[in-house]
Amino acid sequence: MKPLSKKLYALAPALLAVIPAAAQSRTAYAVGAVRIQPAASLSLQGGAVELKIRLGAGAQGRLWVSDACVAPLADSYVVAQSGTYTIPLSTLAGAGGNACLVSTDGELRASATISPQNAVAVWTAGDVVTSREGHGLAEAAAAEPLRQRHAPREASRSASWLWVHTGVAVQVAGNLGDWATSWKQPEGNQWLAEPGGPYAGKFYRSGTVRKAALSAGLVVVSYAVAWKWPKARKYVGVFNMAIGASFGAAAVSNVVRNPYYQP
């Protein structure tokens, strides 16, 4: 065997030992370079929003106030980079019962209910993952994933309930006006007309019971729908206002047609 061949043959075991070590080093580096998962924590403290956010590459956050938190407003507050922020509610665009956050890449969506108790709701796309380098919020949250938390809403204090309250009040008031001006008067609606007796064909006790049941039924259904579907509260209020307006128009018509009210 030639001298060069003998030297190569002697070095072969050392080369075989180095190759696995190099492969392990590359594997360790690849594991360390895991992508950081975007995450956000949103809460209310007094009259300000406390925001901790870690954005994805090239993404921005949008913060605004709304009931539904469907899409950010054009003039929503812009969060350009990751970090911790304290943002006064008075500086946020919009109106409603929630402080809302989304990221432009769609990875983050969070909301916090605006109430005297400063309820907190947090949402994130997944578990927190740290990288070999580690950055700010990632190091603080590495041990535990963010989770979604929901606090009970103060529904009766939400501005959207005003639509329901106002609509029901208008409906009841209009119904009372129609009832007062129809009492013992000829009734064109056979469902409300007295079926017999001295007041047959007129609005009397039977009509009063049915009219009261109709109004009470509308109230119950309105509040049930508003409680089940908060987004429909405005429409429930408008519907009740329309019914109340029709009752009010009927009351005015009764006064105009009834000789009792003529001077």
C-alpha cells in the first residue's frame, strides 16, 4: 500500500466522527430559529387601553371602538411595532361597547369590553413560540399560551340597549293613546270589537284585553330578540317605534272622527 493511501486510511475514523457532530450542530440551529408566533393581550385600566402586542413581520395593529368589532375604521389607531402601550380611550375612533384590535396580516384579533369593571377578553391565533434570539414579549410569555377570556357584559348599560328601551316606550305610549281614544267607540277592527252586549261592535273590555296582550307580547319578544342577538337591537327599537307611530296615528284619527272631541 502506498504511503498516501495509508495516511487517508488512518484519517477515515476521524472524518466519520466529525460528520455526525456537524449534522447535530445544524439541526440545533434549525430548531432554535423557530418563527415567533404573533400574540396580543388587550385590557382596560381606568380610561385607557393596556395593550401588549407582538406583531408578525411587516404587520401593523389597528385599534378602535365598536360593538361588533367586524372591521377597523379608516381612522383607527395604528400600532406600528411590537411592544407595550397605554392608549386613552378618548383617542380611539368609533363608538360602542368594545375596544377592538386586529392586525393587518389577519393573525391577531382581540377585544376588551368597556364597562365599569374593566372586563378583559384576550384572543390569539395560537401558542407562544420563542426563537433562539428571543424578543421582548416573547420571553415574558414563553411559559404559557395566551388564552381567550370572556367577562360577563353589563348589557343593560350598553348604548345599544337604548334603542330597545326607546322603541318599547314609544310602542306602549302609542298603544295607550289608541286605547284611550277608542274606549266605547265604534270599532272597525272586528278582532278588537266587542262581540255582544250593550257595547257590541264597539271597543270595550274584550278589545282592551286583546290590545294589552298584543302590546305585552311585543315587549317580551323585543327584549328576547335583543338579548339573544345584540346586533339586532337597533332594528328591534326601530320596529317598535314604527308600531308605536301607527298606534299614535290611529289615536289622532280617533280624535278627529269622534264628535266628543269636537269643540
